[in-house]
Amino acid sequence: MSGFDRLVMILLAQRGHMFAWVPVCLATGIGIYFSLRFEPILPLYLGVGLAGIIGMFIGRFLHEALAPFFFGICLVCIGFSIAAIRTHQLEAPVLGWRYYGSIEGRIVGMDRSASDAVRLTLDRVHLERISLKRTPKKVRISLHSDAVFGIDPKPGMTVMTTGHLSPPSGPVEPGGFDFQRHAWFGQLGAVGYTRVPLVGLTVAADDWRLKVFEVRMAISVRVRTVLMGDVGGFAAAVTTGDRSGISQEGLGYLRASNTAHLLAISGLHMGLLSGFVFAALRLLLIIIPYVGARIPVRKVAAGGALIISAFYLALSGGNVATERAFIMVAVALCAVMLNRRAISLQAVAIAAIIVLGLRPEALFGPSFQMSFAATTALVAVFGWMRDSEIQLGPKWVQPFVVLMISSGISGLATAPIGAAHFNTVAHYGLVANLLSVPLMGLVIIPSAVLAAILTLFGLESIGLWVMGAGLRWILGVSQWVAELDGARGYIMGPSPSVLPILAVGGLWLIIWQGHLRMLGLIPMTASFFIWAAGERPRVLIADNGALIGVMTDDGRALSKEKGAGFVARNWLENDGDPSTQLRSSKLWGAGEQRVKHA
């Protein structure tokens, strides 16, 4: 048998899993586009996309050994064009200078900053002495001091104040998080703050999105009225996506215990909700006389769960993480209605294709990466266990064993990604999640559904009380774990190449069939060696020259003890250093000497 014939046989053996490589190829094209240091001209990326589409048709006539490679190249071209088109589609004015003056706009978003200040996102912006053509489509301002005195900001309210605005900043260091790109895709053209009290002009939620936003905030206020403090803030976060009610201290405990993911309405919440509704509807339809035997109960229950999940998506504000979670749940429920396997690598691939097609910029976010890493790993491991007919013990033990395996697999799959983005590792995160996650499915989500039903009778406080009891337990567990010695470790940020190499190796290990799948361990191992061998920049200078950081034997020395706090915090985090700016500034004498001798 010739080498070519062997290649054909190997590729034919992979035919059933070829579809899983489609989002990988699209992601490669998206990554290539965003890694460019220049913006291609319009004909170039249109031509690349057209070539990719035409190539998909031509590839059908190629030899079956060559077709997969040809299709892969075409998908890379399509991914490149999707990213370019999306980038230009969201083009909006960006403020090109520092601005101080009157700011007027309509409230379309409310949250809190890292310093716990209320932040408002405004559209329909009017800035003093700036033409509408140059005015940003959206701006975000933090309210400091007495800025909210005498007014209660509401969705759709047009407000006016006097404040400072500046263009969204780029990475604080080469290869760092690019807030400028993040702001571009949110059409956020300026950020700033105000210390001047807001003046409310009008309230007009004349857009359906604002009306949904208004309902969300009303529900959030009601929840935080019944459940006070961090418990109420936590409850509002998991029901409406409003995370402004939880304190920085409570958020810090959740992060240190690796349970902060429970705050975000993501795959866990959407999956638990849809699963609970599906099971409840199915049981209800079965026990109704003359109904269960006459209709496809399973399909009807899946359709009902899909409708409730869509409502939850709207209620949560429809952020990127929730949209992605809804897409994955919708794919699974549609598979049930079409008599297909709900949980499979193909279903995960379809969800990834939809997300990347709609929001290619999500590829670089930790939410996308961690969510699909966990889901892919769980599907692969439990699929292997199913095919191998591995028993998990007696039936009464199986739910606990599944929970432990799921927590361990998802934690292992997401740990490198979390460490790369946040530079921390929660050493007891598995313990915290084992003690917390079961309550989300057994207590918190069912009680939230109960509260929603009882709202019709004005008795929602009963469901919220039960929900609060579960959330108090989670907050207590997170505080206990966070205060254990050595609960959190700090890790140096990797180079930009580490995560892509790790992802390629992991996907090869999961998707490829046969003994050659073990080759995926090579890039995975190499990525960790590259990470460990990496070095942080010896000298870092802020883009405006306001801060200098020099690496010394005792850590990074900073030139100032105050000011440029965001930059300083990011430098130290990327160094894997838990020090404060004040402490690092005391090393400046040694750092200054090092600069002089360099």
C-alpha cells in the first residue's frame, strides 16, 4: 500500500468528525485577521471571502484525500472575511482627544466599575462644540462623589452632566488586553467620569430593547429589596444579569474561590434552567390524562424549554456570554425535536460556528474560550465513557460521581485559560465548586422559576427567600475557601502564542480518531514549556509616559505610588505579582539605578 493510499484511509476514518474542524478553521482565519498590524483594503478581504466561498464548491470535485485540506483553507479565508466585515460593520466615531464639557445622552446601560462606582452607558450623545459627525455613538461615564445626588438613573432617561471623556485606551503593554478593540465592537467611542450631579431631562423607553432593559432593572430592584446586601446582588445577577448590586468584597471572595462564574448568566445557568423546564414540562404532560399518549411529549417539552430560554436571554440583557449559552442550549433542544443526539461534538461545533459567525471578536474573550473548552472536554470525556460502557456505581451514587467528574474536567480544561487571562489560580476552587454548584441546580434555579410563577399572585418573596438561602450558602463557602491559607496563587501571563498552541493540541487530542490523536500532547506540552520559559519585559512605559515599571530582583519597581492605577495593576498582575502599587513604588530606587546602568 502506497503512502497516498494510507493517507486516504486515515482521512476516511476521520470522516465522521470532520465537521468538528469547521469552527477551528474559521477561528484560524479570524485570528489571522485580528493579528494583522495593518487594515487590509476592502477588495482584499472581499476577494479572500469570495475565493473561500467559490473554493467550497470546487472542493467537492477534488480527490477525497485532498478535499479536507482544500476545504480547511477555504474556511480560513471565510473566517478572515467574516472578521473584517464585522469590524467595518460596527465602525462608529471615536473621540480623538481629551474632552471636558457638557455630556448629554440616553441611558442604555448601567453597571459598576472596578472601583465600585456606578457607570452609565449613553447613546444619542451630544457633546459641547463637537459636530454630530464626530460625536461617538456611545460613551460610558463613571459617577463619582455626588454625581447621582438628587436623581435616580433609569433606563431610557436622558441625562446631562459635565465631565471628562477620553478615547478608549489600547493595551497597557505589548500583547496585553486590548480595551480599544473591545470598545470598538461595542461602538463605545469614549470613556470618562463626572463629579457633577446628573440632571434628568426626559424618560422615554421608546425602543423595545430599552423596554426590556427597564423591566430588567425593575426586577433587579425588587429582588434586591426582598434580599438585602450581597445576597440580593447575587440573586439579581443570576436572574437579570445586573451585577451592580454585589460588593467588591463579595466579588473578591467569589473570584478567589473560583466561583465567580456563577454570577454570569452563562452555559451553567442556561443549561440548568432549560433542563429544569424541560423535565418539569415533560412530567406535567405525562401525568395529564389523555395528553401524554397523544402528543410527542419530549418534543413539546423541548419546544417549551426553548421558549423559556429565549425569554431568559432577553431578560438577562443578551450579553455575549448569555447569547452563546442560549445558542448552545438551542442547538441541543432543536436536536431533541429533530430526534438527534442533543449532546455531541457536532452540536458544540454548530454552536461555535454560529457564535463566530455572529460575533467573531468573541474568540479572544475568556468567556468564549473557557465556555467552549469546558463544554468540548465534557462532551468528549462523557462520550468516551458512554462508548466504553464505564459504570459509575449504583444509581443513587451516580449523580454525585457525575458532579465530581464534571467539576474536575471543566476545572482542568479551563484552568490554563483562566490563569492566562487573570493570572491567578484558585487552589481550592474544586472544593468550592463541589459545595456550590449542586445548589444552583437543586435550589437556586428552581426557586427562581417558582418566584417568577408566584409573581402573578404577588407572592414572589416566598421563592426569593428559598433562593436567598441557597445563595447565602454559596457566599459563605466562597468566603471560607478564599480565607484559607494559600487559597490563591499568582502566575505570570503567557506570551500570545501559548493559548493557540494549547488549543490546537487539545482539539487534536479530542477530535482526531485513532492512535495519532496522542500527537496532540506534543503541542500541549510545548505550550506549557513556552509559558514557563517566557520572560516579562524588563522595562514598561505607559502610553502617556505617566508611569514607568522596571523589573528588579524583588519584583517590578514603579515610578509612582499613585496615579495610573489601572496600568500599574495590570502590569503587576501580568507579572504574577500580588503586590500593590504603593509597595512596588518603594522599589523604585533599585529600578532607577537599573535603568541608568542599562
